[in-house]
Amino acid sequence: MRFRPCIDLKNGKVVQIVGGSLRVDGSSVITNFVTEEKPAEFAKLYQKDALFGGHVVALGQGNGKAATEALGAFPGGMHYGGGVNPENAATFLDAGASHVIVTSYVFSGGRIDFDRLKSLVKVIGRDRLVLDLSCRRKGDDYWVVTDSWTRYTELEVSAKSLSKLSKYCDEFLIHGVDVEGKMSGIEGELVSLLGESSPIPVTYAGGASRIEDLDHVDELGKGRVDLTIGSALDIFGGSVSYEKVASWVSPRRT
């Protein structure tokens, strides 16, 4: 298990938000944190600590310059997500992203559009694609949500769906949307599901609030689920020491 850092961007600035408050038009979003510090400075910090495989995510328009500067500050070290499609994917890869993250582009009418997915793989290759399957609970199961996490799709996060989609991508990124940014605790059942079912690397984000959550996710995910911590970190206004998280080493890796 690894810790995966993040740089979330809104209007060109580094922010942390409550994921469940997102709207497609960007209105009514609840922001936990915003800083004037340049996104590239966060990327340089992650590079210094050799924290590879984190993500730069653009929340809406007006983030192009900030995103490319962050990616360029840690070339090959981070993934990029936000409005990615076959026409612009190469732009972000050329700017320094190791992978691009895709959600809404590959969904149509609430279903996976495999023609679109295949066209994306043809352009950039399976080994540079991350599928964002961020989800919300409905009943006893978790269902992928798109359009700034506001719209349920017909895709359940399950062993069957993860196995099928793993043939088209290198990794999964999955936010527990109902707890994202709330620092109220992780979605333990979701982490367990991912640890048992994902045949490729998967990163979970959502609800982490303390350093012990690293051990908790490591245990529930059987060492196979990586973790992102955002709002809870002291570099984003929280109380969890970034330095301690960055230096954390899973017992299973020693």
C-alpha cells in the first residue's frame, strides 16, 4: 500500500472541497480550504518526498495553466484528471502527467460507452489511462457517479465490473463521494471490496481524518488499496501531519 498525494484545483487555486456538494455548474460547492500557494509548490513537495502516482484534478474551468505548471514541476510523477478526452489527453501527458484520469467521457446515458473507451485507449494506450469510478452508496451497493459526482450511472462497483474494466486501464481511482472532504471516517466496506476485487492498482479517497487511517486502509484493503488524504492534512488546513504521512511505511512492505 502507498500514500497517494493530491492537488485539487478550482479557479486556478489549490483547494479542498466536500465532494458531495459538487454541482455540474460549479455552484454551491462547499470549500474546506483554499490557498494562494502555487500548485507547482505542492508538486515539488511530493517530488522531494518521492510520492509518485498522486493526482492533479481540475474542478471545472480556469485550471489549465495551474494544472500544467503542477504537472511540469513533477514530470512523470502525477496523474491528471478533469475533462480529459481523446483530443486533449496528449496535452496533459506532454505537460508531464504519467497518466490521465477519465470519468464522464466514457459514460453515455448512464452506461459505459465502450466505443469511447476503446478510442481513448487507442490514442494514449491502456498503460497511461486511469478510470475514475468514484461512487456513492445506494441500498447495499456502491454505484459509479459522474457529472461532478451528481448523477448515478448504471454501473455498480463490483468484482465483475472491476475485472471487465481492468482490461482497458492501468489503474482505478475511486472516491467515496458521500464522505469525501468530510473527515468523518473512510468507507470501510468500499475499501474491503476494492481490496478483494480489484485486479489492478486502485487508489481510494474519502473521509480519512487521522494517521491511523493508513493502517486501517492497509488492513481492510489487504495491502492492495492505496490511500489519498486531502482535507485532513496540515498542508491543507487539517491536523494530520503531512510529514508523518509521507514517511509512513506499511508493515507489509518492510
